[in-house]
Amino acid sequence: MARKVFIAGNWKMNKTAAEAKALCEALKESLAPLAGKVEVAVCPTFTSLATAVEVLKGSNVKVGAQNIHWAENGAFTGEISGAMLKEIGVEYVIIGHSERRQYFGETDETVNKRMQAALANGLKPILCIGETLEEREGNKTEAVLEQQIKGAFADICECKMDQITIAYEPVWAIGTGKTATPEMAEETHAFIRKTIAALYNQEIADAMVIQYGGSMKPENAQALVAQADIDGGLIGGAALKADSFTALVTNAIA
Ligand code: PEP
């Protein structure tokens, strides 16, 4: 089954609104020739989301948030609800990034609640999963991923599965310059797809877009995305400049 390549840029805590505007303006132009050939999204900070939506309106670049709270509203200082994101035109939302699991106490349970909230508000989750170096070296990669997947997808309706993207991000490869080899990443992606097939069915697993994330750059994007089960990327560092992100997206579908 042909799955469309999907590349998303995770800007993390970078770019003021003015800087975000400039980067969106540059990407709107540089990525326009790739319209229809690839799905592209950028995920700025909350303070730049409205600006990004405004600048990218009518373009082939979509906008995503980096987090969402599960409640509709209430006493949750510092949090943002799905309705708030939806109202301003956000389409995607990154959920369960390893930095949120590591620094902000995110668990499989809260990841699941955020998934439910995103879907209930018509937002498309980009679910991040991945093992640490210690877990990989201890031969626990598959067990860790299976647990993260089962936790994240608990009570998620089969009917919503086409709204969800999985980003496999080995924690040891994020921002470190160490990329999983294409073969190593492919083996893990195939395992993730198999796990989704076991939880749901083969058809849903075959349609699921699974991105790779972890030091993906213009130089390695093509080899990674050429793998049978790697359908794109979630990009950190290389997404912060228009030229590197454009080159990466271009190479990924070359
Ligand atoms: C990320 O933060 O999701 C990521 C993959 O970062 P980097 O590309 O910088 O490794």
C-alpha cells in the first residue's frame, strides 16, 4: 500500500513569533513546488501558532502544536486545550515527545489522555515513542515500544486510526547527531507496524504513517525514507532553517 511521505518539523522551544513568521514565510515559498507530493507540517511554540497558521494559510505546509492538555478547560495553569488549538486552525499535535516524558513527567497514561483529547477535538496526533540507549543495550527495545503503543492506544477507536501518525524516535538519537542506521530503524518500524496489526488489524497497520525521528538531516533523509516501513520524519534541529528543512523534505521524496 502506498503511504504518503509525511515530514514534520518540531521547533521545540525555539523561535520568537517574529522569527517563526520569517521561517514560515520562507518555507511557504520554498516548499510550494512540492505541493501534492508530500505532507509537510511545522510545529512551533504555542505563542507562534496563530502567526504560523496565518502565514501558511492556503499553502501546502500544515501547522501542529507540541502538546495538548486532556481537559476541555479549567484550573490547569500553563496548559492548552484541544478546543483552543482547533479554534486557531491547528491541524496536528505532537504527543508524548521524549523530552516531555523525560522532563515533564509524561506517562503512557497521560499520553493516552492527550491522544483522546486531540481526537475528540478533530486534531491529528503525532504520537512519539522510543527507547533509551540503556533500554536498547539491555535488549528491551521491543518490550518498551510495545508498552508505549498499548498505553497510548488504549480505548482509541479503530475509526480514528487514520488520523494518527506514529513517530519512532530512539531517545539516544534525538539531538545527538547519532542516527539509527536505515536498517536498524527499518527493523524497529516493522516491529511497530506488526504491533499495530496485532492491536487492530493488518489493513490499519498498512495504512499507518510511521515517521522516524532522531538526527534526521538532508544527508540521511533519502536512505531512511527509502526503507519499506519508514514513511517520513519528525525533525528537530534540521527543521529550524528553511534551507535545511527544504533540502531534507526534497531529498526524502527523491
Ligand atoms: C525531535 O526532537 O523530535 C528530533 C528528532 O530532534 P533532532 O532531529 O534534533 O534529533
